[in-house]
Amino acid sequence: MTAASQTILIVGASRGLGLGLVAEHLARGFDVIATVRKPEDEAGLKALPGAERLTLHQIDVTSDADIARLVAQLSAPLDIAFINAGVSGPKSVVTTDADTLNQVMQANVFGPIRLAHALLGHVREQTGTLAFMSSIMGSIAENESGGMEVYRASKTAQNSLARSLWLTAARPFGITVLSIHPGWVRTDMGGSGADIDVATSVAGIADQLAANAGAQAHRFIDYTGREIAW
């Protein structure tokens, strides 16, 4: 199968890594389906080279109605579904109110996982991949500094639910599940002092998506393919 005949869905594509992933996969010849939260977020995507192969939808991953509408509008099988939605959240679990903590978990954990379950029937069996934008901060074994505890906990929870999704719903159909750390990237979330730029990160992520097609496993890796300890 050539890249030109492949379709990728990228959820959360209006800026940063999501926008970069759309640009990278358009450049690689994919048909791209991308989602944004608001109509005004579409302009940057429509200006990308190859945008004639781009289809846009509006979705908030915390909305069951939005998820149902997106799934109902999908037709072609997805070779890759990449869920990039998420927020950084507050720095402290102690000084933050419960509603804010719940909003982070809905945006980073429950919304993305519920969307993933809804999308599974559209992901190509045996060779398809369902990927989450995870983070090395979700690793318990590699946490040696603390800090960003709410964000860390949300990514750990996402990883755990991604594993359960793979074991119970994806593995029987040969669908690969990837939890991917993009590196420390110079984005609004990563800050200007981060290690790498968006182009480096998304090229690496795209390479790993290609390399793991048909792996029929759940892997926690970074954009270079390094295995991250759970």
C-alpha cells in the first residue's frame, strides 16, 4: 500500500504539533482528515500545501454529541487515527479546585479514550494504527523530578486506558495502539526553550507511525522510536 492511498485522521490540528502533523502527512501524500474546535481555527490548515487532500471537521473531544457526529461522517477506512487533543492544566493538585482538575481529566483522558473507542470500527484491521499524543511525563518509572503533577497523572491515566483499549477492543482486530511522546518541542505548551522544533518532532512521529504499521502491539515510544518505561 502506498502513502498516496492512505488516510489519516488527526484530532486537534489547529496549531503546534497537530498542525505540524497535518502538514507532514500531506507532504507524504496522505489524504488527511483533521479536526479543530472552532471555525476560525481552520485558516492555517486550509493554507497548507496539499490542502486539496484535506477534509476538516469541528469537534470537542469532551462532547459525546461531537464524537457521534464525527464518527457518523467518516466513510473511508482509516489507516491511522491520531488523537492529539489535550491541555497542560494547573501545576498543583493541592491548590486547584476540583472542577478544574476534572476538566483536565476530561480533556486529556476520558474524552480522547472515549473517542478512540468510537473510532475503532473505522480503523483498518490488521494494519491500522490508533495513536495517542502521550508524554514522557506519563511514565512513572522515569519521573525523577515531580512537578506538573496533574498533567503527569493525566498522561499516566491515558496510557493505562490505552493499554486496556488495546487488550480488549483493538488487539482482536489486529489494530496497533501507540502512545507517543513527541519530545520537548518548541510550541505554546513546550515553551521557547524546548529541545526541538515542530518539524523535527512531527517528522519523527510520522516515521514511527509508518514503522509500526501492522505491529499489532501497544507501545509507549518517543518520536525517535525509543521505548519509554511505563
